Amino acid sequence: MNQTFAALQLGPAKRAAARLAAGAQTGSGSCRTQSYATEAKKKNPYSHTIKLPQTEFPLRADAARREKQFRHRCTDALYEWQLKNNRGPQFILHDGPPYANGDLHIGHFMNKVLKDIINRYQVMQGKRVVYIPGFDGHGLPIEQKALETLKGRDRDSLDPMEIRKLARNFALKAVARQTESFKEYAVMGDWTHPYMTLDPSYEANQLEIFKAMVEQGYIYRQNKPVYWSPSSRTALAEAELEYNEKHVSTSVYVKMQLTDESVARIGGAGKVSALVWTTTPWTLPANRAIAVHPDLEYVLIQVAENSESGSAGYQLLVGKDRLEAVSAMLPEGSTVAEVCMLNGKQLEGLSYSSAVSGKECPILLANYVTSDSGTGLVHSAPGHGQEDYDFGLANGIEIYAPVDDNGRFTSAAGVALAGMEVLGEGTRAVVAMLRDAGVLLHVQEFTHSYPYDWRTKKPIIQRATPQWFANVGSLKASASESLRDVKIFPEFGRRRLESFVAARSEWCISRQRVWGVPIPVFYNKSSGEPLLTAESISHVIGIIRERGTDAWWVLSTDDLLAPKYRSDGNTYVKGTDTMDVWFDSGSSWKLLEQVSERSEGAYADVYLEGTDQHRGWFQSSLLTSNAVRGVAPFRVLLTHGFTLDESRRKMS
């Protein structure tokens, strides 16, 4: 007994050892162990005196399992209930459709939760909330992701319907995954009837908007420079660009030799060249003119390089204000002497031999020329820039761009350049040709801001191709006016949206892809003239509403043509361009006609998206709505920022 008492004063392990030892000495260890167990099981004599509440709630919340049991009640069921039982006015928060090109990220979560907070608040105010989730199912991002699933297959060998089938299946699977994820966020809405831009009814509504814009003269086709993405092989709208502040370009100062007649006209002697500067040497094969300002002063200088170079002297024509900068580029030891002064008007009509092509081209007047940089004489390639295009159009100059869809020189640029990427080896080859010809005065690389394709993250070029445009210039006044009646939060969003609209004169709406809504145009096989009338479009809309846009690729041209044009004595071929996806999503307000109780003004009470949509969905919706209805599609415009990581980098 004394041994047992002593063991109780020890630690647990030692007490157990002591009990075993005591049992071994007495021969009754098992009896003693049973005795302790029996004592531990004795009923507490005081438990019946404490009155505690009785409940069936489990000890643990088990939220991961139980949340799913009541999610339906507070989302889908609540949505249906409030539509039937609330007696207040209708409230529509219109959902901007996310791309169906992958799984959700933290940005989707923030956006949908913010919308849900607004909708639930409106429900508590007694309003009948209409919230139809949307999905953007067309476009290059989805087409690219779908093609990435083809391993070991030649993508260029696929016909349009194979690509469309792949893209459709990919988009529908992404929509299914995104829907399940959104529902797990417990977002209230009509998830059983979402809108998708790939639905035939949606596509038909979109073409109704396009038809109305055609009838009002907003849509036109023109061969002019557009932002072209060699990596995507399609034209881009300005809203699809982002700028890389660390892009490295090559700049060159090039001597364009004047013709003998022009040399004599300005009193020059020997080899006389107009010195031009460009940051895009790859556009020099397309050079068709030099622009000078009528009111700027120019100077003809005699350059004598040092005797070690073995080079004879020559004369250069440069802007007077740029003479000092140009002189600094000459070889060490060179001397410069002024021959004569000329104003820009005196240079008009001079001719020169273009450095790469050898083509004789004119010097013409242009008010956009400055002496802030370069040489005061501007190389002009009307096929590779908007300013050059306008200049070329005004002076009857050829719109010429010897570059193909892949961003490579065509044979028209010359055998030595054909097939080279203009932004890579093509640029280096042009610089080498200039150096070999003895017309390269100076070359240097510099870092600056340059436009990139926002999807592929690769640089773009400007290239003249026949494209379809919406005339924003005649729309932006009414669009800006319609924003006066819109409440915008935060207020800087108003200035941002208005500035984007004001800066645009046109919207390139055609894309050279197959996964999208076709531009329903036919071309005369003989003349190439487009056939695009209300009647021809209406006939196509009827087919697409029934069969979807696949019909454009499956049916023959005769089947797609309205009866009136099948026997008018002309032969037609159907176009191959599709619409910009911003036109797709920007047409979504049209579906609200069927659910809104308003017949005038904005159908939607609220649009809510990130600040990047000022140049995207907000703007395209504003433009299409104003073109057709003359009003903004929203009463309130809300924008939010982006979720950032610990380094303040955007996480979406």
C-alpha cells in the first residue's frame, strides 16, 4: 500500500511502472488495474443537478459539407422568390461577359461578389432584381486555346469548320466550369438561363445592330493601315493594344539622293541627298514620298569627311533647327559648310530616288512635320501609318504595303527581303542594304513605348489591308452627350471614358479569324465590289437565327444570298472576315429589350466592371447603343480596381 501511494506522487510514466512493480510483488496486478478502471467509470453525482439546454446542433459547424445544403436556398431559390414576391420596381445589373477561355481567377471573384452585394441590397429594398450572367464565347483567345489542344497536328491544315468545332467545344466546357465556380461563390442570378455570345439568338441580335448601323451609314470598307498583329495574324482595334515601355527599336538616318534636275533647281552640286530619319527601317521599302513643312527653314550643307575615310564630299538637305544634331552624327573630323537656305515651299515638287526600291518619288508639303526631332524631312510610307495614309490620300500617292499576314516581306519588297520578318531579320537586312549602298549616315537603338498585342504580348505593326470600319467620328459627339445623364463612380471614370471615345475616329471591326460572327458581306466576283444591304443582311439573319453562324461556312453562297440577288446577273462570293469580339460583347444590351420594363432610355440600371473596360466593353456598348438607340445603355456606371499581391502586382 505504501508502495502504491508513493507511486501516485510520481509522473504518469513512473506511476505506471510503479503499479506494474507492485502487482508483480503481490501477484494481483490485473485486479488492481481493473479496480482503477471501475472507479473512473463511476457516475458523477452532481451531473443531474445542472440544467443545460438540449439541442440537435452538431458540436462542429462542418461548413464545408453543410454550406452546400443551404446554398440553393440563398442563391437560386432566393432569386426566383424575389422576382415573384417583391413588389418594388425592376432593377437590372447587366453582367459584362468574361472570356470563356479558362478557369476563374481572383479578379472574377472580386467582380462577381461586388455585383452580388449590390443585387442583394436591392432585393432587401424590395426591388425585383434581374441578373443574367453572361459569357463571351468568341474570339482569338478561345481559338488559340482550342488550337493548343492539338498536339502534333498541323494547325494550318485545318478547315474553318474544324477550327470552329474545336473552339465551340472548348468554350462550352469553359462556360460549364466557370458556371460551377461562380455558383460556389454563392452569387445569386439566373444561372439556368445565362446569355452566351455564341448562341444563335444572340448572334442574330448582334447582326440586327450591325444592319441598323449599315442603314445609317456608319459601316464602311477601306484599304488603309490598321494595327496588325503578326503573332495573331489579324487586324486589331486600338482597345486591343497595350504598350511596352521597354521596347527596343532601331532608328536610322538615311540619305535619299535627289535627281539631277532637282539638284540643279536648288543650286546644289555633285551628290545631293535629302536626309530622313525613321524608327521603322522596315517601312523604307514602302517609301513613296518625303514630307516637309511649308514654313520651316531648311539648309543645304556641304559635308567634307576626314581624309582617312577616302570619301568624296557630298551635300545634305536638312532642317535648319536640326543641323547641330545632324552634324554631331558625322564622322569625327568632318567639316560642314552652309551652301544655301531654303524654305519648305521651295522644296515642293523635288524628286529623289528612294533608298531601297530605287523608285523616283516626290517631296511634298505636310503640316504635321516638325523640327523637334529627326531631320525636319519625314519619310512617308502611306501603307504603314495613319498620318502617312492621310498624307498619301491627299496627294494621290499609292497606298503600298509589301508585308503579308505573318508580318514578313512579300516578293514585292524585293528578292533579297522576301520572307523575312519585318520586326526581326527584315529590319537588320534593310539596315545592311543601306550601309552597303553608302546611304546610311547613322544608326542607333533606343528604348521607347511601343504597341503590343494584348493577348499574345508581342509587338504589332501598321499595315494597309482592306478592312471594315465603324465611323466613330460621327458617333462620338452623341456618345459623349449621352454620358451627361449617367452617374459614374468614381468620377475620374467619366473623364477616362470620354477621353477614349474622343481619341477615336474609327473602329476597325473586321478580324481575319474563323471563330466568330461573320460580317455578312458578299463580293462581286468580277469587280470586287461589296454587297451589303438591309435586304441581304436580313436574309442572313433569318438563317443564323435558326441555324447559328456555322451556316455561313456550311451553306453555299446562293443559299445565303437573298432571292433578289441570286438572279441579278452577277456572281458573288461570300466574305471571310469575322467581327471584333468587342462588337460581340458590346451588343449585349440588345438582349435586355426582352426583359426590361422600360421602353425608353437605358435598359440597364448598372454596369460594373474593372477600369480596363473604359476602353473595352463600356466603350463598345456605348457606341453601339448610341448608333442604334441614341442613348447610353446604362444609368449608372461603376468601376473597380484590381486585386494586387504583396508586390502590388495585378493578380488577374
